[in-house]
Amino acid sequence: MRHRLRVHRHRALIGGLLFLLVWQAAGCASKPTPTPTPTPAPAATAFPSLAAEAPAIAGATPKVTIEAEPTRDRSASTAQAPAPEISLALPTAFHYEVKLRPVGASDASITVITGQYRADAWSQAARVGIDGTAKPGDTLAEESIVVAGASYTRPIGAATWTRWPGVGFDAAYGLTSPFTALRLYSVAEARTAAVLDPAPGAPEATFRIQTVVSAAGVAGLLVAGVAELAPDAESRAALEAQVAPLALQQTITYWVGEDGRIYRAAATLLATDESGQPAAWLEVIWRFWAYDDPGIAIAPPADFRDAPGPLTTSQPLPTAQPPETPGEGNNLIVRVFSSPGVPADNLAVTVYPAGEARQPVDWRSESEARFKLPPGSYDVLVQMDYAQEWLRRIEVTAGEVIVRDVVFDFGTLVISVSQGGVAISVDIVTYPAGDRQNWVDWRSDNPATIRLRAGTYDVEIAYADYTARQTVTGLVVRAGEVVERVVEVGYQVLGIRYWA
């Protein structure tokens, strides 16, 4: 089976990122992330005193041997240095988050992937947010589960999963994968001296360390991933050729705990452009927490269907088209309201063939979404913030215009948090009342303006660098109304330790 892979010579867009990082489920149909158009590459390092050391990730089996190289030009290039021994080992269990933004697209939405991993299995969900903070305004994309060598995907909110054979290369071994970020730390050929720099939420002191991974080290790790997935020599050769544009020297900054665990990493990744030169490509931030969490359990879904064939990712997501006027042949109009009489914003209206939610036909992001569709039967998924509604079996016929309204029941909750009358830095997580397993909003704004569906909610406020928490329960939100709440938090009493 030949890997169907392509490297597109254009800057990656957010929709494409979601498609690559979430929808690539089958190992026999995955492809690496697109390479960019030229952007001036950043300096290889902003820190002095690079030292050739590479301790292994805590919890993983150390198999990497790094030797110092002679002094040489460290500018990003494709020159191949002797490749170190590569280990694909990972810590046993952890939670993770990945934020991606195309270089130069400062106003673009950020792709955010959150998930959990245990023993070669993981589950994750992806969304597109305005600034990388989970909140109303995000476009939810897809959930995926990888377990026992199979991948399961579904659009967020859909009832049935689709099972695909194999594991996607980008999700497991691609350059933006959280697993690759952990593995590259041990492959780094040079690093700066450790600087004490707390990573938010880390349960221990953390140190900022900037690393340089040679082109040979990056290539070795990518090729090791290829070898794990490709079943034969022909497939391996095809995959290796496709990941080659990403085999460049990379500079990654890590925040590492005293026990060697990684809690944060950040990089501007490079890729080879059309002229064959290194170019800045993606800004990526990885975050890791709750290592060895006993509550992480990954299992295949109970309700799924088998895919009719390998997942093909060679076609991009449909491109949003400008709204058309009624005289231009529109035959389906979907009007979306956040509450009665209030047009919605931050939404997506996606059209699928009836009964087939795998490949969309078209989509819009306007509150009055207009479509020109061939006659047939369609399902329409309307998403606004974290809410969604399906319009099933809409029959489109020639010469008829169908209009459907979707009215959500959103209201607004405004929370201001202070300590001693002064606003402080906080993380605010909102849950349905009594349900701490399924948060609906998570942000660091203060005051926080949170759009929620009508209902009763609990809010947990974390402050003082995550060392203190306060919970407010029973907040009632009504459709079309604004509820304001001022919360005064107390001071945490810390133990005092005396040192001789």
C-alpha cells in the first residue's frame, strides 16, 4: 500500500493545520504538514553559552548518545551531521496541549489541540480559537482516539465514531506533534545553561533551557517514525522523501523541572521553501502536565463504524466562499441566532452529504449562511462556540429555496476576580453545575466575559500560580441576558520553612 503524501508549496492555513493534525488517522494515508512560502529565518539561538549535553526525558528509557561536535556554522541548513541514536520512548502518561500559528499571521486564529496520553495510546480534541485561550468564539473541529494500532475520529458533537486502520504520521511523529517535542529534547546536540524560570502550573521549580537540534537529529527522528509506520521499503522511501523538507536544524526552548520532566516548550519551526532555503514556518507552544496521572485511561469507543477504505488526506478542506445573493442561485439558507432575535457570531455552518459526516461539501461562517448545492439530501452541522445542532436530511431540489433557522439560547456571564480589592492573574474554568468532568470554558481574562448556554454553572478560579483555588457554584445564566459576578478571593497561608 503506497502512502499518499504531498508537500504543498504554500503557507499553512489554520484549516489545513486542523486537517493535518487531527484528520490524519490512517498510517497508510498520512502526509506531512505543508511547507511555507519564504519568510526570513530567525537566528538560530538568542542565548549564549551553548553546551553539548542532552539528559533524557524523565520517565523514558534513555537510549540517546550525544557527542559534542567541533565548532562550526550553526545557521539553519540541510547539511547532514552524524545522526545520534534515536529513542522513541515516552513517559508513561501525561496531559498535553499544542498551540500553532503560521508565522506572519499574527491576526490568524490559533489551532489548539488538547489531549492525554498513556502507553502508546492517546485521545485529543482540536479547536480554532482567536488567541489560543479556550472560550466562546472557538470553532470546534474533531475528536480522535488512537489505541491498539487503530484510529477513531468524529466531528465534535457527532454520536458515531469512524474507525480507520493504522496511525497517522503527523499526529504520532510529525514535527509539531507533542510526542516529537518530548523526543527532540534528548536529541539536542547543544543547549544553554539552565535559567530558573517558573512554568505556570508546574508542581516544581522549572528551568528554561534553549536547545539546538541538528538537521541530522531532526531527520533521524522523522525517519525513525517513518520506520514505525511504513510496512515496506517502497512506502518508507516515499514517506522519507515527503518529510525531507522538514529535516532542518531546529531551535527549541524548554522549561524543564528538577526531575527532568518537561512542562513547556516553544519554537519557531523551519521548513524548506520553494527555493530550497530554510524559512520560518510555524510558531508552536507545547505544554505538558499531570505526569503519571492515574485517571488517564484510553479505550476505543463503544459505538463506531469501520471506514470504507483508507483515510485520504490529499484533498484540502473546502474553502469558505463569500455569501451569495438570492439571485445567484442559492437554494439553501441557514440563519443562526445566539438567542431569539440576536444574529450569531463566531460560528460555522457545514454541509455534508446526508448520513456521511466525513468529508464536508461546503461551509460558511456567516449568521445567514447561503449555499448553492446540487439537488440531493444533506445534513447541516451548525456550531456556535461550544454548542452545536444538526439539521438532518434536508432535501434540496431544483428551483426551490429552503430556509432553516437555528436559535441557540446563549446568555453572558461576566466574572471579575480581585484580592484585597485589586484585580489579579487567574485561570477561570466553567463547568455545568455538578459536572466537573466536562468544562465548557477556560480562560485567563480578568474580568472574564463568558458566553454560555442557558443553564446553571459552577466556576473554579485558580490563582497565586495555581497554588490556591476558589469555587463559585450555582450561577444561573438565561438566554439573552447578562449576569455579572464579582468574586473576592482570600490569601493563601503558606508554611514557613527556616534554613540554617
